Amino acid sequence: MRLLVIDDEQAPRQMLSDVLGLGSHEVVQASGGAEGIQLFGQGGYDAVFTDMDMPETNGADVVRHIRRTSPETPVISVSSKSQEDMETGCEPDAYLVKPYEITEVAPALQAAIEHRRSALTEQNT
């Protein structure tokens, strides 16, 4: 899979990219929401991991952009806030709450893929 990892902080972005790379995924990194949207626009991503707490173009902006332009793409929210604490007005497919365990990454990706498939199936019925 080709994955996009968006985070304004280099260390967490690199760590997540390294973990995903262990799973034989091709990983592209973006250092912020605007860059992430630009890279996403070039196409070819199977899923996106985005930090939610970024300055300027935040993760909610990224999720809304992906929902408008590529509704079939799974999006995983990465944040220090729990799902219940986030009131972003966007709908990611799965959540990783910082700090997370490395073993949580692959299940979050799988959950996002399954959630996106289910959401698309419901829209088409």
C-alpha cells in the first residue's frame, strides 16, 4: 500500500513512517496539512494518517478535503486527544491516540479500511 503520513512534528511523523514501512508499505511524509493536501492531490494514496493538532491547515481540514475529493480513501486521525474529546466536525475512519503502541498501528489501518468500505456500501444502498 502507498500511505501518506502528515504531521508537523518530525519525530512522531518519522516514527509512524518507520513502523508502517516495516509492513512493506510505501510511505510518503508531509510536514503539515497544506503540504499533505498538495501531495494527496498528486494521487495514488491508499490511506492517509494525519495529525489533528497542526497549525494553519489542521487535520480536520485534511480529512474534509479528502472526503470531498476522494471519499473512498481511508483516513486515520492521530491525536493526543481521545476520539470523544475531539469535536472537529470531520469523520476520520479510525483513531490513534498519542502516545500509542506500535502494535496499534496495523489494526488502526485495517479498521479504517473496513470502516471506509462499510461507509461507501451504505451510501450506495
